[in-house]
Amino acid sequence: MTIKEFALEKNVSDSTVRAWCDKNLIRGAKLNEKTGQYDIPSSAKAPYTQNRAYKGEKIYISIVRAIMNEFDVCAQLYKIHEDEFEGYIDELLEAGIIAKYIAKDTGIEYYRQTLKSSEFSKLPVNKIKAFLLEAKKIISVNLSK
């Protein structure tokens, strides 16, 4: 799809979409060198550019809320190293708070909410780690049965 089509679908301006593409925030978007236009996959998600947390436990909540609202997330948006971001994602996946899926048209891995996402997104910051640990324990017990 074109920038214009993506902008209409996501209810943002063309210039916003172009800026996202220029910053590589729309995964799978490809620049046609001849035309200077981007081709954006139909499965592409808008990046989560709203109020994001940049420190500690709040990043977990921010990631989950973004996913619940069908936005894409990446390390660059949280201004953290890719390894650190993957750590947050891995913990959320292991605890069953988010799940991953592969877009059929691009093979790009995205995340979706689970039944636990809503409950987790409402937790006070001081309860986040305990919830993650408990959720992972429950999952490992269920897998060992």
C-alpha cells in the first residue's frame, strides 16, 4: 500500500507516515529507489508513538498497552538497546501476557494480546515483577503436566 493509503487506514497524516518510514519504524516498508515512494505491506502496523515509558517496570505496561491497541513496538521507540528490549518481550511472552504471530504476507513477527494482557496493563508498578514471576510459574507447572 502507499503512504497515502496507510495514512488513511491509520488516521494519521501522510507526512507522519513518511517520517515513520524514513526512521524505519514501519517494518516491511520498502523504498522504491526509482520513484522515491514507499511500498508498505498490508499487514504493517503503525508504531507506538504515544506516551511511552523509558525506564524499568513501566516499560512492560507500555509495551502491553501498545500491543492491546494494535500498535507495533521496537527498541528504537523505547530508546533502549535491542537486547534489553528483547528481554522485556521474552518475559512477557514467557508469562503468557502477549503472544507472537507471523504476518502471512511478509513473514514479520508481530505481537498480540492474550487474556492476561488487560489484567496486567492495569497493575500498579510495584506489582509487575511479582505478576510476571507468578504467571511464568503457572505456565511452567502446566507445561510439565
